Amino acid sequence: CEVGAAEKTDVELLDAYSRAVITVVDAVGPAVVSIATGTRSKTAGSDAGGTGSGVIIAPDGYVLTNDHVVHGAKRLVVSLTDGTTHEATLAGMDPATDLAVIRADASNLPYATFGESAALHAGQLIIAIGNPLGFQSTVSTGVVSALGRALRSREGRFIENIIQHTAPLNPGNSGGPLVDSRGRIVGLNTAIIMGAQGIGFSIPSDTAK
């Protein structure tokens, strides 16, 4: 039984899709980091905290993440995909948009570049990379579901122009990048609706910029 011409075309399309995702992951993956936070200082004898994700946006250690990932942390440790870890400090935060920038004590790091979230369209392929539930460098794909959503921040204010998408997210994905098929950051994953499927939200890259 041979594969017909129509089926061959379908296979070629699927192969092209796979190659596109692989190329993006190879390019952007090394710039996606795991962020461990401590709620108490090292001298207190405990470093209990949480973990989240982030993306390096400059080779001298600047990492973009969510404010809720690093809010109130006494200690920040960034882990790269090559296994290296670096202490980090808070460079700035904006709770109103749930964005923060931290700086890892390192240089010559791999980094990702920004795309234009204003150019996104519903139905467009997107790729999420992060560390859900501590599983580092996890990749998921989906499409843009809708644009211009509003999401209530932890402070109760609405964040405008949120991207809704179908790439599966779990706790720990927060702060990881949403990228397009060219490997450009178009959003920062920030929230899911517990109990729902295929409903994730990202802060637009234009807001982050």
C-alpha cells in the first residue's frame, strides 16, 4: 500500500511544521531559564520558595519574567539549560502588568529577541517554552486564540491587550516566553484558568518592551 499524492502533501506539511518548531526550540531554548526564589534569606537557615520561568533578553544577564514569580523573594537563582546556575538580583518590576526584570550575575549568555505582538493574528502558530512543575525546558505548541483580552492582576487591576492561546501551560510556566515561528518573543506566559483546557494567557511583547 503506497501513500498517495495527497497524503504525501500532508506528510510534507507536517514535516515542515515539525522542522519549524525544532528550529525555534534550538534557537530560543538556551535563553529560557528556571528561576528559583527564596522567601527567606540564606542566613535564616531556610530557603523555602517557588520556581518559575524567565527568558534572557540581553547577553549581560538581564532576564524578563513575571512580577508574581519574583515578588517578595529574598534570593533569586537562575538555572540555564546547560546546568549552570547564577545568583540574580531584582532590576525592576511593574506589578500593574505582572512584569519584572532580574539580572543574573553572568555575561555572554544566550538571549532571545522581541517580536511585534501587534502583528499577531488569531490562528497563528505559537510556541511556549518554560519549566512547568519543575520540568525544565518543556515545549508546547498551539495557536493564538484571541487578542485584546483583559486579565485582572494580583493587585486587582486589569492588564489590557492580553494574548489568549492554546499552548498547554502549567504552574511553573509563568515568566516563560511565547514565541512565533521565527523564534521571536511575542508574549510572556502569565496565567491559566484552573480546570480549563487550552486557555492560556500571555502579556504581549509590545507591553514588555
